[in-house]
Amino acid sequence: MEQAEVWIDKGIEFAVNYGPKVIGAILIYIIGSWVIKKIVKVVQKGMTSQEYDKSLQKFLLSLVKWALTIFLIITVISTLGVETTSFAAIIAAAGLAIGLALQGSLSNFAGGVLIIIFKPYKIGDLIEAQGALGSVKEIEIFTTKLITPDNKLAIIPNGAMANGNIINYTAEGKMRVDTTIGVGYGEDIKTAKEVLLNVLLADPKVLKDPAPSVNVSELADSSVNFAVRPFCKPEDYWDVYFGTLENCKLALDKAGIEIPYPHQVEIQKKG
């Protein structure tokens, strides 16, 4: 009986000393969890209104949730009277080690955030960056995926994309197609120019504004070269490029204008 009384007394003492702390810690955890959910919803709503990439939204929401949860756990432990200084130091050291190990990934993540915020390009844009040319398929947290003209998938780290040069062919809604067509020196330049210009004006995919142009660009060894430059929508680029070459050849043939080609002269020495 005496031993039971001792345990009862200790139990009462423990309840008196730690009961309020335990109850307080439980309340803090319940209220804190509710507050975290509200904060996450507000952050999610803000990112959705700003049209953030979905994969980036998930990552940032997870990051915010975990950071707030860790802070809540530390607060609960502190409320119970447990010394949290060493615990916080361990978390800080672990965070530093992880940060150093994932330095490249963090750089790519930061690059992805900058791309989403400043939007130098978006999905569907035709861009040239880091030696690759293609249409943007996906903008992920760490990488950007391009589909090249020959239907290959190019995966480029966002860190390099954010810090490198980017040419966005789609941003202005129109782009110039540069081709060179040569005619013989004996042909009438004005007639040839007119024929080439009519080819551009007859193509429905060539824009009227800016107007297409045909100008002498070079007096080459065996030809007078014309810079044939139509403008088109980015999605029509290859159709206009290949169509211009083919139609210009057909039109020049029809007009009887010679397109020179390399000649070889064979000299035989008689013994």
C-alpha cells in the first residue's frame, strides 16, 4: 500500500508539473496544423492566380508545408520543456550538408523559379538556347524540355537556361525566313528579282506585314545571289522555308532564267 501511495503521489506531481505543458503542446499542435493548412491554401491560391507551372506549385507547396511543420514540431517540443538548441543545430547542420550535396540541383531549381516568374519563354514557344533549337514541351522544376525540328527531345538544366542567352522566335509572333537564290550573270537582274518576289507574294503563309523582300546580296564567283526574305508565323517557318526554295526554282525555270551550278573543266595534255 505504501508503494502504491508513492506512485500515486508521483503521478499527481507529474500531472501538476507537466499536465499544463502537455495540454498546451497538444493545443499548439492542433492550432498550428490548422494554421499551416490555411497558409498552404493561401499560397496555392496565389500561385494559381499567377499561373505558376503545376510542377513548381507542388514543389513549393511541399517545401512550405514541411518548413512550417518542422517549425511547429520544434515549438511543441520547446513547450514541453525539452531543450531544442542542440536539436536545431542538428537540423541546421543536416540542411547545410544537403544543400552542399544538391548545389547543382538547387541552382537548377532557382533557375526554374526565375523562368516561371520572368517568363522568357513558355510552353509551345520556338526557342534557341544552349546550342539547341526546338519548341518548348515542358518547363519542369529542374529542367526545360525541347522538341527539336528532327523530333528529338532536348533536356536542358534550368540553371543554364536562366543564366545563358535565349532566342525566342515566337515572342514577337512573326519571324523572317532567310534563303539565298542565285542566278547566272547573263540573266536580267530586275526580271529575276520580280519573279522571286512574285513567288513570295503568292504564298498564303508569307505575311504581308512586314513585306517580303528580294535584294542582291552577293556577286559570287559564278552567280548573282539574291537574299530572299519572307516573314511568316513561327509555326509556318519550315513550310515557308522549303516552299520558298522549291517554288523559286520552279518559277525561275518557267521564266527561262538560269540557276548556275558548279562546272568542272577537264584539261588533257597530249604527249
